[in-house]
Amino acid sequence: MSMTMTRRSVALLLMLPALFACEDPERERRRAFIGHLSKILGYPGRSLLPINASERKLFGDYSKHYDVLLTFGEALQQLARIPPDSFTTVVTTELSKMVDRLPTIASAQSDAAAQIRSFDQMLAAAHAERAGLNQPDDLKAVYDKAFAKLLVEPCVAGRDVLVAREKLMAAALEYVAYAAANRSAIGPTAAASDPATVEATRLHFQYFRVSGQHSLTAARYLRLLAGSLP
């Protein structure tokens, strides 16, 4: 072997560490970000972990992809922190009190309907943000799982809470409106004289109570999906 070939071989050997040290920075950032998402997916709950400045530097531009999850996840967490029984505080089983609260109940129904529209817009915005993220296939596979677990599933549950609340208020309004219109027929002394009206009122009240149970169930399910919240 010539002296020239030997020198070249030695030079190549000396360059190997430098070549390995110059691994694609994007690949390193992506690998770190995939690891972070995989760690979150391994947790039983659905809480998003905040990232610090060093992690943002480690993930590079992929930290912006995580911000999509954080932004919409925080909105979901705020909804999930609403106590389940707060959805029924504007109604009561006492008819006289419900008559007095008619404006409040009507306002609550209108608010719930508006919240449903806002929630639909939030879901659409989240999907639009997701569609705009440019990701290699290995990252996309993991990110899609995180997006579904941390946002889509609990967001659908959150919308169900709002729909159940709106139905509860609608049922309360129907019950009170019917009872108020037939007050003279459903008093204690009128039950025997007008059983049909009494039965109709009972059905309205039963639907109202079932709607309340559905509202509570939906709210508790949302809290279960969102993770253990204090």
C-alpha cells in the first residue's frame, strides 16, 4: 500500500466522528418531538404537558406543532373544569321557582346554543390547523394519534355536553310553559277532575328530569376523557 493511500485512509477515519456528528438537525428535532408525543400517549389521562424553553429549542419548528395541541387543549380544559352540577343550577324541581326563573332558563338555553356554534368553529379551526402542518410520515402517524386522543375525542364529548345542556333548558321551558298554561287544572284539587292534563304535565316533567340526567352524564364523561381534574 502506498504512503498516499495510507494517508488518505487515516484522514477518512479521522473524519468519521465529524460526519456522524453532523447528522441531519431536522431528523434530530423530529426524533425528539416524536419521543415527547409518545411519552404523552403513554399516560392514562389526556393532559397536555407544557414544554420549557430548552425543549422548544430541542424540538425546533416542531414546537409550533405542539402549540396547536396546547391552544385547543387549554380551551377544552376550561370547559372540563366546569362542575357537572353547574349545568342544572338554573333549574329546580319546584314549579313555582322555575316559573320565576323563566328568563334565566331561556337565557341559559340561548347561551348553550351559542356555545355549540362556537365549539363547532373551534373544532373546525383545530382541524384546519392540523391540515396545515407539514410532517414526515413517521411524525404524522404519532401526531395523528395525539391529535385524536388529546383533542378530537374530548372535543366531541365537550360538544355533547353543550347539546345536552341546551336540551335540558328546552325541556325545562316546555315543562314550565305547559304547567303555567294549565295551572288551574293541575292543582292539588284538580287532579281527579282533569287526569289527562295531570298526565301530560307528568310526562313533561319526566322528560325534563331525563334531560337533566343526560346533561350530568355528558359532563362527567367529558371530565373522564379530559383526565383527572381537581
